[in-house]
Amino acid sequence: MKSKLKLLETFPNPKPDRDYIIQHVAPEFTSVCPKTGQPDFATIILDYIPDELCIELKSLKIYYNSFRNDGIYFESVTNKILDDLVEAVKPRAMRITAEFNVRGGISSIIEAEYYHPDYNEDNLK
């Protein structure tokens, strides 16, 4: 899968001297099950404490939409999103929660977290 990181744009954090949580909710995320070829639908919840940069929302939407035709497992896509966003924004802390719709009678929630090595992970709770 080619790099999607270039789709993500950032802007300067207007209050870098303060810890605050930004939450973005994207209820229309789609990807494709690599085993069945069927679409997977999810709500992606992004929580993060910015450091110097914040994610620009239009680019985040385009980034999420870039997975629409990708065959990728729930666990992989959730961790890929976290890795890409951490690389782009370099936050103090970040959590991705991917709430996948019911498929085959089972719903799945995948959470992946990142904490800067110098940051206390309790601050994102």
C-alpha cells in the first residue's frame, strides 16, 4: 500500500503551552475486507493532545476516504491511521478508536494509542 501520509496537512497549534484534547469523529469511514471483498464501515474517533501542530480537517477527510478501496483488516487500518497521524502531527498523545459495524453477527472496536516518551499517558484518559 503506497504512502498516504502526503495527504495529511497540518497547521500550528494556537495554544502549544496548554494541554487540551482535540476529538474528531468520522462516522462514514469505509475500507474493504481483504478476505471477502465486502465493504467494512466504521466510525473513526481521533483523540489527541497536540504539541506544535494540529491536523487540518479537510485533509483528514481526504485521508480517511483514501482507504475506501483498500483491502485491509480492522487491526491493520487502525494502526496505520495512528502511525500516519503520529508522523504528521507529532502529538503529545493520541488515540484512535475504530468502531466497525456489525459483520457476520460481530461488531469490533479497535483502539490504538501513542504517547510521546516524555509525556504522561494519564493525560489522555
